[in-house]
Amino acid sequence: MNIKRNLYILLLFVLPTTISFAQNDSIYSGLPAEKSFFRKQLLPVSLIAGGALLNIGAIKYDIQEVFPETHTHVEDYFQYAPMAQIYIFDAFGFKHRNSVFDQTKYLALSQLFSGSLVHFLKHTTKVERPWGGKTSFPSGHTTTAFTGATVLYHEFKDTEPLLAWSGYLFATATGAIRVTNNAHWLPDVLAAAGIGILTTNLVYYFEPLPISNISLPADFLLAPVTVCIIFRTAT
């Protein structure tokens, strides 16, 4: 049992490193741009598929038993940390990929699309949570965190790689705590991580709403947070 417990906990803690490695553009530098993009989606697609498969049968109950139990609400704040990091790093003058307007646009769109998908899946699959309530799959907190972390990654990966990857630490911590708080099963957070990453990658690939260079009122920066609140389901 101790070996199994250590393996599952290790899985959660190596997730940010795995994601950073799999997202690294240098690995796919020899491939055409389109093929490189789709190759990089293997990780999020695998997370989503793995989360769905682990919901079959009783394995998720066995997995849940090996995790320690916690009672904290820190993940309610951790989920928004990667989004806050984007604007904090901007304010400190770190070089980033897009203007603040485009950052906010892509962040809001990514949260809108991922939040809509999660809301749909929660009320379609109606998977019961460990403590009850049929809105377990996938985890909304984890999706929000990984969506924000992937926007952070895209904005700083070419200029400040350590900062770019740092959001995945908060995102992984969010997912891990949702499991140890008995709010979600491990499959819920794996699928949620995949949804957050995949949705954001698609937004950055297709770059919808091609408008930019617009002066932002200060309160416009609240848009991504507003989107998250609208699509946040009961925790």
C-alpha cells in the first residue's frame, strides 16, 4: 500500500515537469509547424483519455484510498495564481509574447471555452464526488488552474522559461489538493488538466478574434476572472 501511495503522489508532483517537457518547442523543432502542433497535443489528449478510462470500474476508489486526507481551502486561491502571475510578470517588465490586450483576450477565451466544456461534462456525466454530489467529472478548479498556467506558458516560454513553467506548480497543487480534500477523484483532475492545456493550445494556435493594440481600461483585466466565476460550479 505504501508503494502504491508513493507512486500516485509522485504522479501528481512530476506532472508539471512532464507537461513542461512535452510542451517544449525544441523537441519538435525538426517537424513542420502543423505536425509539431498536433504532436504536442498527445499529452493533453492522453490526460483526458486516461481520466475517462480511470472512471470505469472501481480503480478510482482504490486510488483515492492511498492519498492522505486534508481539510483546506487553499486551492480556491491557487487556481487563480497562474492568471495573477501573468499580470504580475507584466508589471515587473518581463518580456512576453503578446500585448496585455491579447494576453487578456486569449486568457478570457481559453477560460470561456474550457469552462463551458467542463460545465457541460459535469452535468452530462453526473459522476458522483467522493463526498457526494454528482458534478465530479472533470474538476473545475483544476481546469481553471491549468488553463491559466498554459496561457502563462505561451506568453513567457520564449523569453522567461522558468517563469513560463512556474504556473504548472500551482495548477498541479490545485489538482492534488482537490483529491486529498475528497472533492474529486484522480481521474477528474487528470482530465481537467488535459482540457485546460488542450483548450488553451487551440486558442493560441488559431488566434481567434484578430484584434489588438487597443488601450485597456483597468477593470478590463478582470474579464478572465469574471469568466471563471460564471462557469464555476459548486465546489
